[in-house]
Amino acid sequence: MKAMLYKAIILGIIGIIVVWDSRLFGRLNVEQPLIASTLVGIALGDVTKGLMVGATLELISLGLVNVGAAAPPDMALGSIIAAAFAILSGASAQTALTIAIPIAVLGQLLAIVLRMAMSSFNVMANRYIDEGKFKSATNLHIIWGSALYAISYFVPIFISIYFGTGLVKQIVSVIPKWLTSGLTVASAVLPAYGFALLLSTMLSKKMAPYFFIGFLITAYANISVTGIALFAILIAILLDQIIYKDKSSSSSGGDGDSLDSL
């Protein structure tokens, strides 16, 4: 019991680091599901399982974009709890999806409620500024805002890990085989859906040939994704140094000629 308490505290601290990533640390990408799940794997002694869960959830979250005040499902919170449950209960990465998605939606609801509560900070900050209490106005964002975000992650993670591991083991043991097979199919479909959402925002006529070149190389050349990524980096460097650099120099030269003619 004491060992589980320590694990719950450690994972709660990891959750605080993750939620502070883009809000306090300047976005180190720790909040990405792949990194968050890997940190959980390191803390619990199963990096491989953490990477497997994180990679699956990372592919799903690729197409999730936070636009304006709209809050997408909190995949970071879902990945931490799902990776922990997968490791502690011995479940597969596919089974972890059944835990990650509902928790991500719950995290979305918590984020909305938290932002509604923190909106009152604007009125308080304006009042402090009018009164000349600039340090108090700063502390609302730096200290109290960060503390509320930390609590919003630490509490759900701690409760889920400390009280929920035994229950999850029982649930996993009674999952029928047909549902497990369905989850396996879903684990392949959902990453494809994430890629489709991502491509819908960035794929254009200019970028499409590069996408299909990479796809055809992957499908027919039997080259690993790492090899293709390195090949793509070299192509990007060549395009930047040869094609686009020549265009920029010619356009600047043209501007010089037009100025001379004046």
C-alpha cells in the first residue's frame, strides 16, 4: 500500500510537470502524450510499455488543435493515467485506449471549468493594477494560476492511481475477447484518423507530391520510418539551399535593379 502511495505521488508530480509545460516552462513539449507516457514508463520501470501507449495516443492527438477558447480532449492527462494503468495492470496498449479516451474527455471538462473559474482573475488583476499592487497582479498568473493547474492534474492522477489500480485489474480480466479485438482495430483506425485531421490542415497542391513520395517509399521500398525521415531532412536542406535560396537572391537582386533604375 505504501509503495502504491509513493507511485501515485511520483506520477502526480509528473502530471504537474506536464501541465506546467506550456504554461510555465515555455513549451518543452513534455505535455505531448509520447513524452508524458515515457516519463510514466521511466517512473514505473517499464519504458517499453510507456512508449507503446504514448506512441498510440500521440498519433491520435496529432490532429487535435486548440483553437481559441475551444478545449480539445486532454490527451496528456489521459496518456499519463492510461500508461500507468497499462503498466500496473499488465494491460496492452490497445486496452489502454479504453481508459485514455474517457479520461481525456474528462480532462477537457475539467479544463473548461478551471478556465471559467480563472476568468475572475482578470477582474482581480485589473483592480490590483489600479491600486498599484503590481506584484499581486503578477502572482495571480504566476503563482495562483500555476497552482490551480497543478491541482487539476495532481488530484485526478493521484486518486486514479492510488485507488483505481485494483479496480482496473478486475475490469481488464473480464473484458471479452471480441471487445479486445475491436480495440485492436480501433488502435489502428484512430491514429489514421489523427493523421487525416492533421493533413486536412496542412496538405496542399504544393505539399502533396512530397507526402505521396514518402508514402510510396514506405510502401514499396521497405525502408524504416527513421530512414525516410533522414531522407526527408536531406531533401529539405537541398530545397532550402538550392531552390528557395536562388529564388530569394534573384528577388532581392531584382529589387536592387529596380532601385538602380530609379
